[in-house]
Amino acid sequence: MKLSELYTTDIHDAGSELTVLDGEGNETPLKIKVAGLDSAVFRSNTKTQQKAYIEALREKKEFDDEDLVIDGLVSCTIGWRGTDQKFDKVLCKELYLKAPFVKDQVDRFIGERANFTKAKPKK
């Protein structure tokens, strides 16, 4: 075995696509491509969130991480298809804010490493 067989950052940076389900659990035509947990963008956002949390603790301020979470998900979103609206980060943030069930799906999808790995044939 080569150690490189365990590397995941490149495939997480390249992203994977999820099929968005509607509020009743039915598939929609919308497919959203996102970077995964091991991607550089996700790890950078995690550091930003941690710093903001620590700063809020030091300054004894209230801390609401919802904006940070949504901004992190938006930055991990690479694109979409299945809609006539062109992907951009502003529209993506609006989608995640106004359709929390979509935001939750994206969040769960990103958190599952198996969504970013390709199955290897068994020997």
C-alpha cells in the first residue's frame, strides 16, 4: 500500500454533488456541488469560526454562529445545475437563508466523508 492511497484533500477540494430533496423528501432537479470536510476551504472556514468564537469568549460577547456557518457553507459551494439561475455566492447565500432545509442537507452532505470518496473495487 502507498500512503498516497489515503490522501483525501484533493478529492474534497474537487467537490462532490448532492441532489437536493424538497421539503417532503422527494428529489428535485437541483444538484449542488460542494467541497468536503478535508478541503482547504472547509478547514480555513473552521479556523475562522474558532477564532471568532474565542474572540467572543474573551470579550464576553454573545456568539451566534449561524452567519458563520452559512458563510462557510457558501464558500464550500462550488456550483449548481438543474436550475435556470446561474450560480453565484450571493444567490447561494440567499438560498441557504431562505430554504434552511437545503442548508441542512448541504451541511450534512459535507460532513460525510464517504460522499467524497470513490468506491474501490474489492480484490
